[in-house]
Amino acid sequence: MDRLMVGRAWKSVGLALAGACALSVSVATPAPAVAPGVAAASSGYLNLHQCVYGNGSMLYTNLLPNTPNTPFNTGTKVSKDDESAVTCGPGAGGWTLGSVNSAAYNGDRFGSGRKYLNLHQCVYSNGSTHYTNLLPNTKNETFNTGTSISTAKDMALECGRPSGWPLNSVNSALYTADLTGASGRYLNLHQCVYNSGTSLYTNLLPNTANTPFNTGTNVSNTADRTVVCAPGSSGWRLDTANTAVYVIDLLA
């Protein structure tokens, strides 16, 4: 594919941006971060649901099920079942789901010695719009990543090379989490969303080269209660209504 598709009814996101547009639709002012969800992983399957929404000019990627902006929340969870169908909120306020960039990825933590979650975050930009993808199996294949649950730690970031949407390497990174519990009982997934008024940027990783936008994602023996986000810079503000921390108990 030569361009990022955001649904049949939408124009190419290469169109000129028409002023500022806030994604927060349920609150007049940004809502405070909610208490984290805590999921027990003993049933084995980690189901990551990625939901990507667009309003005709901007894209918003969400992986968490517990942001304050509930119409955009996802089905991410741990379960006894491996889920193949993505679960996404309906969106609101002129934002609709872009199914070609949305998907569910699952992995059996206990299968065949698999013990590492290798999260590959690939951020693309066409010059005006940012698109964050963390999944390896969306229908928009040229944007897919190397994310996996594996027996080994990945050493290099894997991202697609789509035409017209170069990789924004400063915001792209690889983060590996030990799912066995040996490095810590909890996988704390921090999602931080930033808004420039004309573009949104979703980051889940703590180790990109763009440190003013890094998150608190970690594996530790403490279940994080508050989302941790760097302050951003250069006209980008934290969009707290779409920001949250989701906690997975690796030993429960």
C-alpha cells in the first residue's frame, strides 16, 4: 500500500489540516488519570487490542481499555482465550474507527518457552499527521511492526517502510518485557498521548530517543497507581483524557 488508509469514507490523511481539533469528547477540560486496571495473567493469553481512529485530518492510536475517554477504549486484557477479533469503542465527536489500522494481537505466555514481550513501536509521519503502530498484524501491512511474544529478546527495532509515510525514528523504539515474573510481578503499561493542535502522538514506551515524551512503562514488583508521562515540548501538551496506566499481574 502506498498510503495510510483510514477507512473507505475518509480522504487520504495527506490532506491539509483544518485548524485545531481536540479528541477529548466526554469532558470539557482534560480529565484526571483514572485508577489503573489490574489484570491477572494466569490464564495465559495476553490480548493486545489496537484501535485507531480518525477525524479526516488526524489519527489517534489507543491500546488501553481504561482511559477516561471511554468511547475510544479497547479490549486489551489477559484471558484464557486467544482473541482474534479486535474490540474497540465506537468513537465519538466526529472520530470514527479505521479498521484497516486496527487489530488484535495475542500471545500465549506459557507456550513453547515464550517469556518475552518484544514491543516494537513504529511511528510514521506524512509531514503533518503522526501514526503510531505497535502491532505486527494489521491489514495495512506496510506499516506493521515486529512486536512478538518470544523465547528471545529482540535486539533491533522492526518497522515497515511505507511509501509517503517515512518512519519517525526519534519516536520509534523497541522495549522488551520479561513476562515470567522473574524481573518483577507487574507489567505496567503507561500510555501517554500528546496533542499539538494539528496532530496527535501516542507513546507507550519509556526508551525512545525523544525523551521529553517518554512514558513510565516498566516491569516491577509494584503495581503503578498513577500514569507517568514526560511533559512534552515544543507546543505539544499532554492529552490526559486519553492517557492511562494498565497493570498486568504476571504471577496471579
